Amino acid sequence: MNPSTLDESAYRTAEQLLRHNRTKLVPGAKIRPMWIEGGARFWFRTATPEGIRFLLVDPALGSRVPAFDHGRLAAALAAASGQEVDSAALPFKAFEPAGDVVEFDAFGEHWRCGLDDYTCATHQGPPARELLDVVAPDGRHAVFRQDYNMRARSLTDRREWTLTDNGSADRDYGANPDYFMYSTLLSKLGIPHLPPAVLWSPDSRRVLTHRTDMRGVRETHLIEALPADGGAPRLRTQRFAFPGDEHMPLAELVVLDVESAKAVPALADPVAMPLMSPISRRWAWWADDGSAVYYLSSTRDAKELSLHRLDPTSGEVRTLVTESGSTRVEPAQLLGQAPIVRVLSDGTEVLWYSQRDNWGHLYLYGTRDGELRAQVTSGAWAVQEILHIDEDRRIVYFLASGLVQDDPYRRTVCRAGLDGSGFTKVTDDDLDHVVTVPPGAGYFIDSASTNALPPVISARSWDGAVLVEVSRADDSRLSAAGWTPPERFRATGADGHTEIHGVLYRPHGFDPSKRYPVLDHPYGFPSATRVVPAFDPGYYGFDAEALAALGFVVVGIDGRGSPGRDKAFHDASYGRVGDATGLADHVAALHELADSRPWMDLDRVGVFGMSSGGFAAVRAMLDFPEVFKAGVAECGVHDLRYAEQGVAEMYNGPFDPETYAEASNVDRADRLQGKLLLVHGGLDDSFSPHLTMRLVEQLIVADKDFELLVVPGSDHAFVGYHHYLDRRRWDFLVRHLMGAEPPVGYRLAPAPMDEEAIADVFG
């Protein structure tokens, strides 16, 4: 019997739901505020039924109005430029307001347009800035890297001068580790490296940077099969430490006076830099008055965390707070999150995040004596972010999770006195709140939503009052595409008592009388949650929604070992990364869900994921072959022994051959039973293709059938290749779980190489 062919309309709908397309289906869901007058006002660009509009928001007045008359400006610009100008799509994405004048770049020139009479004319624009410059707050100077050293440039007269002259390939000023600094994606864009890791002082006189010590760090290699010039294959070499290696990248902090070129090195040990620069990681910052630099450091085993004060004049370093523990001591639970640590403005106190009572809370320390003065927050919930500190009133405002009964991951805006009194919910509802705080912190921008409810974005005062509604997302086009709100669920973990949470996407055209194949979509590493509590499904959720459009039930689950809740829940993964943050919990949840949802066909369960999700997909098939019958694993971290040192040792503990072997799919390749597609980028400089090749070798030794797709020129996130990989993933799962053939000849349109795509790689 020939298999049926899936209708092409399913692929068309799924393509609409991919990240770069889905955002167009929900106008008003996000804004990017551009601050005016020190944050007192802001403008943003948004899609409306009339086209793209620039809107100006004044929270103090409670107003939200067009920044200018779009029709009149379009006509004025057309008259002045001789070009066609559409008022629904003006030829610029940003502008500078200055009273009754706006300035912008269009048609290769800088323009000034008066809003009193709407006349436009070309105008001398600001000085040109080099792509890899880091510009001072006052706009007068910039710093940049050249030949491993730091240089400065005047932006007024273009004069240049040297700030350091002792840099080298092994001790490179302002550099991140190689895999981040000299990435595959940057080379595709024609950019040689990242801008330097530097922080300008508030007065624009000095910069904090570091000399990156890479001496002795292991070299690894990639093959560029088809160089851009069409020549012979090239070897790409990078320094990349493995777990257990003696040497790792180190940051030797230094403060540079830009005018005098005087260097003040930190009189302290270098800071371990296993992931990226402490500056890029936001583990270093200037005091508001420029009198000090503060930075965090962690021991290699991540069991001790310290806060230090660096005197930028003398280089003296003083340790202010240190905390140690039996597992990770973290300044926040999510790996890419800014530390939940604030030094108060006079430098005598610090708000310190700790999970010492099993929940993430704030503690007030004195910096001169190092003594604990107060536990500021407490309870069976977790602080997720410090938003603002009102030092005059001695109040801290913060985001906390665990205060909404239906969903412990939803975030609530709260406040408390620095003495631990007066805890109050500022947003006392059941929604999830994503908050942006402007310079000056006179108010906050709140995006309130759930997985099922689109966001309403408002400017609010710190007592929670809505000053002005900024944007209200419209999901009507998304619904018209066949999307239905996902179901947030809770289930019992494999231990029989721990509550596990997740999200379930029903297939489009859902009919409860039918039975549908099921896909699990794990993340699999303790550094991030798989399911976000907001309407935006997050990086991984877009792929899940697309596959639901093809006719699958798709689930995302946060099992034991994942972050976002209490420390014990997170620590279930410590030394047990091979569990892929609770795959046994995933299996238990699938069975529990199917007991009350007979339309879930557990005889046709598949799994897919990328990066640590790729590891988890293969691990699920190896450890639970009776459950997972097919899987797609993209750029999987299949052997932790040869992965990125810092992440591995932070989450799996100091290197131990036996423990790390447990976190290897390679050593259990002979267990494979189902249908497997392995995918990896040939120029993946984050998690090398050799991690998949090691698994491939052992699958061959074990005489196992599988499919392999290597994308020779791809980076870790497959930027520029998504349209091909999405289709191949869909085709594979449709064939092996639906028993159908994909639509003949269907091809996805390439995603644009835009800022959002690049941000996916660099965070």
C-alpha cells in the first residue's frame, strides 16, 4: 500500500509559523523603546493597519501619539529627494528627535525635516563610526582593537593613538574566547572579529577591559570545505578548552585612561573566563559615579562566587562578598542572565542573590565589614531580576517567580524594603510580566501575557498604576493561520511526587476522535528553561508550533534539573547531565497526559531538538527506545568529555572520567533502535561537528542504521540554512511517524539574514 501524501497546505501553514514569519502575524507583540531625554520619553516603531508607524510615548503625560505626520513627511522627503516615498513604509528605521525637527538617514544621505512646515533637506550628519568601534557615552571618543592591542580614536578630528602595545596572539586585549570572538557567522558577514570587550566609565574618561590570556589552551580544528574564494579546503584553528584541561582562558583586568593612555592593571589574580569575557557576560560594571569597578569571579568548579571592588586609580582590589556551597553558587539561575547583584550608589552596601535557603532571594551586605545586614526577601518563591532600587525610600523592586499558583514560572513585579519588611506584589494578577526599565527608572514598561493570552504593553509607575497603554498585540492573523493557544499542563515526575510543568500544542484542525503522533521537544541542559511562561514561545517554541501545524501533538517539558524554580529542583542535574534535565520525567508526563487524552498516540512518539536538545533527542532514543521511535538531533552535544569546558564543569562538576562517560551518547550508541536523523554544521565553532562524528563512528561500529546530514559551511545555529533544515526535519518526521510522504517539490523560502537571526547566535 502506497503511503498518502501530506497536503501542501500543512507545509504552507507551518512555514508561516516559523520565527521570521510568525512575528508578522502578531503585530504589537513587542516593542523596542528608543529613549529620549534620559528615558523620560521614548519612541518605537510598529506595524499598524495603516502601515509602519513611529509612535512617541510620554508616560508623565500619559500620551502615545504619532512621532510626526507620516503622510506629510513622506511627501516632503519625496519632494526633496526626487525618490518615491511610501508613507506606510518610510525608508528609514530610526530617527533622532530634536524639538520640532527630526533627523534620519535615507537614500544614502542624512536628512533634517522640520515638523512645523514639513520641509526636508540634506544635513551634515554625525561623524561616521567604524563598525568595530565602541563609542564613549559622550560620543567624543571610541576605542577599538588593532593587532591584539587597544587603540583610541577621536570622533571629532579622527586622530588615533595607542592605548596598549604589549598585546599578542596569546594575550590579546579585549578579546573573548576564540569560538565567540572569531565566529563562523562573523566571517560570513565579512567581519573579522567582535568589537573589543570594554566598558566605558560614566564620565567617558576611562575604559575597563582585559588582556585575554590564552597561553596553553588546547587547539581544535575545523575544515572550511568550500572557502568563499572557491579555493582548496582550509583549516580553521581555535583555542577551545575541554573539561579537565589544565589551561583555560583568563581575563587580566585593566583600566585604561583614554587621554593619557595610562594603564592601571588590577592587582589581583586573573578572572577565569571559561564562557566569554566577564564584560560581555555582564559580570563587571562601573559604579554610577565612576569611582570603582565591581566584578564577579567564580572558582573553576563554580562552588564559590565572589564580588570584588577594583580601584581604577590604584588597581587595588578588595573582595566584598564571598559565598561557597556544595554545588554551583550562581548569581542567577539562567546561564545567559545578568547577575542579580547590585552595589548601592555610595558603595557601602550590596544586594546579593543567594539560594542558600533553597530559593533564590536577596540579602543585604555591608561592603566595608562584609557582614550580613538583612535577608530582604524570603519564601517559597524565587527572585528572577532586580529592576530598580529606590535608595531614598530604601525599597527594591524586582521580578519574582513562584507567586502565581497556576504556573510557578510566571513572573510578578514585587517590592520590598531593604530591611526585609513591606513585601508587596506590584502586579497582583496571574499574568507573566516581562519588564524593561528606562534610564532614570522613572517608570517601567510592562509586557503582560501568558502562553495563551497575547501581550498588553504598558508604561507603569512603580506603584503599578498604568500610565499609558503602549501596545496591544493582535493575534487574529495568527488564529486565522490555524494556531490555537497551547495548553499549559502539570504532571508528576518519574519519582512519583515531584510536580513537572510543560506546554502542549494541539495539531491544527484538531479532532478528538482521531489519534495523532506525538513529538517531544526537549532542551536538555541545565542552563535554560525549555518552556517560557509568556506568549512569545521563545527560541525553541517556534519549531514546536510549526510541527503542530503539520498534524503532530507537540510537548515541551521542564523536568527535574532544569532552572527556574528552587535550587534542589535545579541541582537534580548536577553531576547528572546525562539525564538531559529529566528525560524520565518526560516519559512519565507523556503517559500521564495520554491517560486523559486518548488522541495522543503513544505508539508513534518522536523527539527532536538542537544543541543540548540534539543531545537530549538522541539520549531519549537510547535510554527509552520503547517510547521514542524516531528523532532528529541537530548539532547535538553528544559527548560532554569534548564539549565546552566552562559549561560542562559548571553543570556536571569537576572532570571525572566515569561521571562524564555517563553524559556521553557515544558510549551507548549500540542501544539505538528507532529512526534517527543526525545533523551538524561543518563550521560549528561552539560545539564542533566532531561531537556528532564520534557518535556516527560508534553507530557504524554497532551496525546501526541512521541518516546523516552535514552542512559544511554552517555555524551552530544554522543561520542561512534554516529553510533547508526545517524542511528536512519536517520530511523525516512526517515519513517516520505519520507514515505519509511530504508534499512533492515543496521548498521553504530562505529566512532573512537580519539582526534577529544574528542575535540568535550571539544572545
